Amino acid sequence: MPTLRPLLTESLAQAPGVRPPDVSNLGLYLPLVVMFALAAAFAIFSALLGPLVGPSRYNRAKLAAYECGIEPSPQPVVGGGRVPVAYYLTAMLFILFDIEMVFLYPFAVSADILGLFGLVEIFLFIATVGFAYAYVWRRGGLDWN
């Protein structure tokens, strides 16, 4: 992408007796600084406005801890108890398929450059993910018991 500096120095260097001005590259960062300032202002504004505008009716049920529909116990369970393996399986399956789908973004960006080769490769990738999904489904990995 051409910058303003070469164009400006070439046009002013041709005029006799005129010295080209010092063009700073800091002006290129101005839109970025403005964007960060607007983002920070919006975040601070939202954080300060929420408690002022939101409802302030509190009751005992809203202040109680929520533990997946189970009545909270007054004493903590020593050792934490056993956690069902289904929680871990669900988390691992989510991570597996989520990470695989993230690999589709670079293809979407450069699909026109890759051409037919990229199209074949992405179909192979989606087929592999589909086979893995069908395998997990068939084995009951998506059933919540």
C-alpha cells in the first residue's frame, strides 16, 4: 500500500527552493488510537451505567448460590466428591470439534487463491470431521445419561 511520504516528497522536491516537510508516520496510528479510545469509553460507560439503570430488587433466591438445580449444602463436601466422566467427555468433544472448525477460517479467507486444490482439501477435511462426528454419535458420546 503506497504511503503519502514518497508522493509528497517527490512533488515538493521538484519545486526549486522548497524543502519537503517532515512527514511523520505517527499519523498512520491515529485511527487505531481513536478505536482504542472509543472501545475504552464504551466499556467504562457500560460498566458504570449498568448498576444505575438495572433493576435493584434483590431477594433471598437471587442471592443464593446456584448449583445446577441441586439444593446447596450448608457445609462444603470434603474432597469435592466424584465428578461424572460425562462432564469431561463433553468438554473434550467440544474442544475437539471447536478447534477443528477454527481451521475453516483460513480457508474462508484464502478460498479464491487456493482454487480447486483448496476446494478438494476442504471437502476432505469436512469429511474427516464428519466421520469423527458420526463415530462419536454412534458410540453414544453425545448421549447425556
